[in-house]
Amino acid sequence: MKLITAVVKPHRLDEIKEALQAFGVHGLTVTEASGYGRQRGHTEVYRGAEYTVDLVPKIRIEVLVEDDDAEQLIDVVVKAARTGKIGDGKVWSIPVETAVRVRTGERGPDAL
Amino acid sequence: MAPAITLAAEAPKLSAANTGFMLICSALVMLMTPGLAFFYGGMVRVKSTLNMLMMSFISLGIVTILWVLYGFSMAFGTDSGSLIGWNSDWVGLTGVDKGELWGTYNIPLLAFMVFQLMFAIITPALISGALADRVKFSAWALFIALWATIVYFPVAHWVWGEGGWAFDMGVIDFAGGTAVHINAGAAALGVILVIGKRVGFKKDPMRPHSLPLVMLGAGLLWFGWFGFNAGSWLGNDDGVGTLMFVNTQIATAAAMLAWLAYEKIRHGAFTTLGAASGAVAGLVAITPAGGSVTPMGAIAVGAIAGVLCAMAVGLKYKFGFDDSLDVVGVHLVGGVVGSVLIGFFASGKGQSEATGVFYGDHKFDQLWKQLAGVGGVLAYSLIVSAILAFVIHKTIGMRVSEDEEVTGIDQAEHAETAYDFSGAGGGAAKTAVTAPVAAAASKKVDA
């Protein structure tokens, strides 16, 4: 199994969710996150005082998949998340040893 | 204040209309203090929201009691030496009859007393904006009590009390440009010079945590300010109070637009904070002047105040004093602008026949009077407030520890958090720990 993590622009969430559903993913976890990459932050002005806001809002999406689906699923996420502008985010995967469905106790790929 | 409207031979009779108007105006001015609390509360970082709200709110408690006990007597009692008033019948309001009229006016003394109380409440609350994030609540409460006694009550007497030096000189301050705004702004400057900057000033980002709260506060201030300004004529037997009401709206509109235009040109955006601040700057500036200027004059006063205050809020970074929420930049500067502009724009057709440089015989007389009033109040408040803060700072201490300030003054001083957005909670009710029997019986812990 693999854990796919995507840190992307918040407004892409719906597209990504729909694309994942079409792909056959049954569940995912979404967290509100903040961070910066190459685009850095932005500037805000309050009563003439400029603030550089380094951390910009992002969402972090996590999906568990079987090894064979991983590369294809990454492509699906990247396609749905892309706007072509700076700050689109990152997607990565890491191997997962095991997963358990809490309600039934099923293990491994059956738990997905 | 207003001259007597009644004929000399006839004793005034209570006017139900004016009395009703004054009680409504008192309630409007009361609402300004919670409004101010929101205006300031939205501007601080999330960790000091409650402290900022409380610094204003506590004034409703402390000053009310002091005003009833001796404040009203000090401000409006019989003058001694043009400096202070006293009337032992008014101490604790023990000798006041409910139907007794205020001087030569046709409203009850009690109505005048409670209207003026609301001014005494908001003035120290205004100072709190300069002291955000860092002042011990007990020290602040003590400061309010002492400041009201040593600074506000005497200054209100100078400006509005019969026999006060500024009143006798003919300084025009319709509703509190000097007594309220210059007074509070100068005090704020005096206190921050003593207690110093917030940890991380000019280094850490200190963005407003909730601009909607700031807008709500500004809206409440604008609304309540009609009572503050129009009510200060103490009745509607002539058109002066209405002129004041109208000019309040006009100057505020002009100031908001002027501030927004300035910052659009200077910084590239129309900000909500700019709109809210500009409105307040206009309200401050028209406060002394609205009974003297024409509606076109009100546009000028508002626009000038909007631009000058927008420029003034940058001074703290230049000079390195941490006027956290710009009490000096908005209230001191706005108050000075409004008070001084009377010397130029007084038309002679409003509250008095006094004319400014641009009207009548183009004389500077009123301008000199205005400058004397501004200078006297500014200097007294600045110096005495600084001494007061110094004494408190050296005894019980004005500031929370650096650790408490960085962690958040809300938790340190009030044991509360402004917002709880966590679904999980992550704690347990203390009763569950100290009273296990009761908790076991109810089997419910509200976390």
C-alpha cells in the first residue's frame, strides 16, 4: 500500500474529490494546512504597515491506495489540482506497512 | 454649552421631549463603549481579544461608580479657581431631587448627569487601544480610577463646567474634541512612553485578527456618536442639535472617503481597516466643531482629518513608540484637527456668533482660543498620565511578564480563550477532577 499526500490550493478540493471518486477511491482525509513553496507568501497592508504573510492557506489531502494504483492516482490528483500558476502545491507518496479498518478489524488492502 | 433658551423671567419647566431625547442619547453613548471594545478587539491578535474587550468594558463599571460618588460633583459642581468643581449635594447624588432641573435647562439634573457619565466612561476606554496585549488588568483598573479622578473630571470641568478656564475663555468644544479625544489621545501617548513597546513591535506581524469585528465596532461607534454629538446641546428647542447631527454624518462620510483615497494612492488598496479608521477620524474631528461649521465646512473638516490621521498613524513606526491601535494617530490628531479647524471654519451661524478666519471679519481670535484649549488639555493630560503610569509601573507594575505577553494575555489575565474552534476540546471540566462523586453521578462532562 501507499499513502498519497497532496498539499494543494484550497479551491481545487472539489475537482480533486470528484476526480478521485471517478477513479474509484472510497475515502480520503482532508486537513486545512498552511505553508509556502517557491511562491512564498503575499503582502498585506494595515494602516500603512506592510506585513509579509509567509504562510498561505493550503489543504492537505491524504489517500491510501494499493501499490499498483499509486502512480496512476498521483496523476489523477496532479491533473485535478493543476492551475498552471505558481503555488499549485506538491503531491508525494510513501509506502505504508499496514492499515486496519477499525469497525471490522480487516487488515491490509481489504481495509481500504 | 448651550445658552438658556427660556425667557429670563420665566423659570424653565421640564420638557418631556427634551428629556426623552437626552435619555435616548445617553443610551446611544453608552453603546459606544462596547462598540469601541469591538473596534479595538478586532484589531489585536487573537490571543489578546478578550483583554482588549475587557479594558473598555470595565470602564462601564468603575467610572459609573466614581461618577456617582464624586465625579459629577468634581466636573460640574461650583467652580473653585477655574480648575475644579464641587457640590456636596451631588456626592452620591444624595441631595438630588428626581424632578430637579439642570441649571437653566428644561431637562432633569439626573438626565444631564447620566448623559455626561457616558462620556466619562468612554474617555478612559479610548486610551486602552494604545496599550494592547501587555497591561496587567489590575493595573489598568487602578489606572482608570485614578485617571478619571485626576485627569478626566478636572478637564471636563475646565471645558464644560461653568467657571472652568477653557469654558470662560470661550474655547469651543461642542461634544468633546478636547475633553474626550485630545485628552485620551495625549494620555495614551504619556502612558506608552512609560510602559514601552509590545514584545516584537516592528518585528513580528501584528495583523488584526478580525476585521469584521472592527467594522461592527466602527458601525456601533458611528451610530452611538449621533447621541454623543447631537445630545450635547441638551435639547432641541432650536436647530443647533440637528445641525450637529447632520454635520456628524457629513464629516464622517468625507473622512472615510479621504482616508480611502489616501491609502489607495499611497498603498494601493481600499482597506476595510482604512474605511473604519477614516470614519472614526471624521467622527472625532467633527465632535468639537459640528455646532460651529456649515455642512460644507463639515466636508472640509472631515476630509482634512481623514488625510491627516491616515498620515499620522505611520508616525509610530518612524519614532518607535508603540501606539498599538493608533489612539494618538486617530484621537489625538483628529481631536486637534477638529478643534483647531473651528478657528478657521466657524461660520458664526451655529452654536455661537464666534467666527473663524474664513468667515466674518477674518479674525484669528477664535483660533488662538482653540489653540489655548488644545495646548492646555494636551499638556496636562500627557504629563499627568505619564506620571500616573510611572507611579503604578514602579509599585504594582503596569505590564504582564514577557512570557505571559507572548503566550497571550487572555489566558494569563482572564483565564479564557476568545474562540474555541476545536471539535475535540482536549480537556476535562475541573469539577470532574475535584469532585469525582458528582461527575460520576451525572456521567457527563461538558468539555
